[in-house]
Amino acid sequence: MKTLLLSAPLLTVALALPAIAAEKLTYYCSSQEDWCQLMADGFEAETGIKVSMTRKSSGETMAQIKAEADNPKGDIWWGGTGDPHLQAAEEGLTVAYESPMRGELNDWAIRQSESSGNKTIGIYSGALGYGYNEDILKDNNLPVPACWKDLLKPEYKGHVQMANPNSSGTAYTTLATIVQLFGEEEGFDFMKGLHKNINQYTKSGSAPIKAAARGENTIGIVFMHDAVKQAVSGFPIKVVAPCEGTGYEIGSMSLIKDSRNPENAKKFYDWALTAAVQSRSLEVNAFQVMSNKTAESSPSAPDLSTIKLIDYDFAKYGSSDERKRLLKKWDDEVSTLPR
């Protein structure tokens, strides 16, 4: 009884103290897994804000944010191709924000922001292309590909892999690139011809080159920096910038509308645009060109000035209507064909 009486005042005091909620951030990431984790861990260590991270492809994240629009779970979306970020902005799923870091960014990052009404911003850029496993190519006596149209050769049947453009920003960029490069009619003829040689459509944009690195696939259509990552890791991967020219991405970052932790999201947004944080991409062999002008980049990163880049129309192909139209046409005219 004496013990209980002594404990009671302490219990009363404890109940009277207000609960101190830990600072939180729910972070959706559409870049490579190790980079996503590096960003989450780095922000948490630097700010003390507890980060809950979910990694999904660009298309999957866009679908999740849209599904959660009436009750948003996420606070910020970092990484992934810019087209779905632009679509999210157009559909009112993200909010405008002008970071004090804007003055340190490359012009292409600011143009991305301005085209969305400042609802998204460029954090990195990378050119589209493909990579192939040199050993498998030799073992199968296959010719060395150098162009997009090389991938239509019948000898590559079952040797090419790309992601599904419905789930992957990389694959949607591929579809939009081919349409812009060859025109819509010829572009869809190309996609139909390519379909005959595809062994699998993956969910993730980088999966095809990872499969090639493991020896499970020959040619993977990906952003070139993803192929470089496998090559510098010691796998027999050769990187190709297609001879006809190619598209590129502006990986982006957006604040989710009506989020639960908007101030913490802005802190992450500003932090992610600093040169010091962007330079940490080298720790995980991320070979994109970063948006902060003074961020360090790897000598192994693809030199965009040497690649024949098309004048990619981000406004058109990032629009909700055009994206939905192209994806439906691909679903109806390409994905249903026999292989």
C-alpha cells in the first residue's frame, strides 16, 4: 500500500504532461533504391525528423498520390521522370513552392518549375538509351546495336527488355521519345515491331539493365546512367546512345497537396537542392547530371553535350490528356499483340 501511495503522485504528473509528437515526414521516392535510402537517412540524421520512405516507380507513385488525393498520406515526392510530376501538377495533386535554393540551380531545372506553375522542380537530368550484355551478345553471335531501329532486327527476338509505360516513367519517356523522333504513325509501328522482340515488360524502369547485368537479359532500354551504374559495378554492360537521337528526363521533386507535414516537406525540398546533398549521389553511383550548378558529378556520367538529344516537349508529353491518350493507344495497339 505504501508503494502504491508513493507512485500515485508520479503517475498523476506523468499524465498531466502534454504528449510530445516526434517530427515526421512521409517521403515517396521514385529513384534507385539505395539513393532513396541515402536521402531518407541523411535528412533524418541532419534534422532529427523521422522519415518514412516508400520507393515505387514514377507511374506507380503518381497512381498512389492520385488514389490518396482525398486523404493524402505522403508529404513529398522526390525523383522519377518529370512527365508524371507535370501531370500531378496539372491535376492539382501537388502545390506550388519557390525554394530559396532556386538561384543555385541550372536553367533547365527552373524551366521545369516554371512550366508547372512552380509545382515541381528539376533535381537531375539524364539521357535515354539502352545497354547490352557484351558476353551474351557474343555467345549468341548477335550484331552490336547502335541505333533504335537496330532493336527491330528479327535476330534480337526475345533478347530485349523494357518496362511497362503504365508503371514506369522511363518506359513512358521511351514511348514519348519514339513518337517525337519518328512521328506518331511510324513511332507506333516501331513500338509494334519492338514488341515482337520483347521478352518481358517490367514494372521498374531500371529493371531491364539489372537483368542484363545478371545475365538474365541481353538488351535493356533504360536511362543511360542506369546502364553506366551496372558497367562501373563490374558487369559486362556496354552503353548505347542511339544514332537517330534520343529523349531525356528531368527528374523532379514535388510537394503533395494537403499533406500532413507541409513544413517538414519544405525543409526536405530546400535541403535536397543543396550542392552538398546532391553531390552525395556519387556515394551510390548515381550518374545523373544534378540540378545544382556546383554539385559534383562523376567522370563516368554520360556527357549530355556529346549525345544527340531531341527537343523533348515536356509540356505536351507531361500533360495529363496526352499521357493518357498515348498510354491507351499503346495498351490497345501494342501490348495486346502476340509475341
